[in-house]
Amino acid sequence: MTENQHNAVFPIPQPNVQRHKDAIFPLWLDGWEKYSTWGFDTRVASYFAVLYRNTDDPNEQPTVWLSGVMERYHLAPLLFARIVQATGESATTVYEAMLTDLPDGVPDVYRLPTDPLAPGVALADVETELDRLLLRFGGDETKAGEIDALQWVLGQQPDSPTGTVHRGDLRPSPIEIAAEAWAASAAIYQSGAPPRVVGAENALHWSAGWMPDL
């Protein structure tokens, strides 16, 4: 499969986010995957995670218990960010681990820089959108965030907008774009992130093919 053939049909996957009923999913995180779960608890209207290392006794208290009671996770990206913090794993690794239908992780092609990025979103589309934003940019911080994100997607700058996903001089892969999009969402709802991060989230969701237009 060539780079240009990759993603014409398959969108970048997102973790299952059932909020209308109780749900428990496995967490396929290396070293934690035997007993760890995450899901949504309708009683507290929050996502939760119960994390055991593989060497732990599952009959004992979990190593990490993100119950959703003391700290509410009303959006899945908020729980995702706390799992990253609690385990010390990379955002991309945790994002993959939350893909409940993919115990073996995403296909390798999602881990490589590719073109198109997602259905209907080719690199040429990103370049065109970036040029449009640069021409119309008048100092607006939300637009600045969109520019930051698209430049990162194109490999024109090494650091992702939230500083969460690092690729050096390489373009990010589709799954890294998805993880950074969730990191941006978490940053917005954790601490009321500035408009620049809001703009970045918009552009990252668009780049992942999750919304029609910027």
C-alpha cells in the first residue's frame, strides 16, 4: 500500500465514548493490560479508570483509581489526560490503548506520516487551508492556534500545539494527530485553555477528518 492509497476509506479511529449508559472497556496499555479498564458510570455522570499493573493482585486496591467522584471526567479526553499523567505513558500510547476494538493497536499505517491524513483531508488540503489562514490572519489568537496546528501537521514545526506529542522534524502520523486533538480538548476543559488552544483543537479535529470545515 502506498502513502497515497492509505486512508481514502478508513477514518482515524476514536475510542468508544458511550455516555448514555454504563460501559466498561479494556485498556490495552502495555504493562497494564491484564486487569485495567475504563468506561462511563451513569451514577456519577463521569468516565472512570481502574488501573492495575500486570504484576498487581487484581483482588487488591488498584494502583490508580480514577473514580469520577472526587474529580469528574465528563469528557473522555479528560480521563485520557489523567491516564497519561498517572501512568507516565505517552499521549499517543494511551490513546491507542483506549481504542477498545483494537487490542493489537492500530494498523502500522496509522503510525506513519501519510497522505491523505483522513478521508477528504489530503496534505494539499492542509496546505491550502494554512495559506488561507495566513493570508487572513490579523492577530486573532484562535486563528493563531489553527495556524500552529496546521504547521505541526505539515511538519513545519516540531512541537505540537499543546506540547504533548513530539515528532522532531517529522510530520505527525494520523494517530499522533488524533492523540494531540484529545490532548487539546483536555487542556481546554481542564483549565480553561486560551483561545490559541481552542483554535488548535478545531484544526486538529478537521485534520483528523472528524469535522467538515474549519
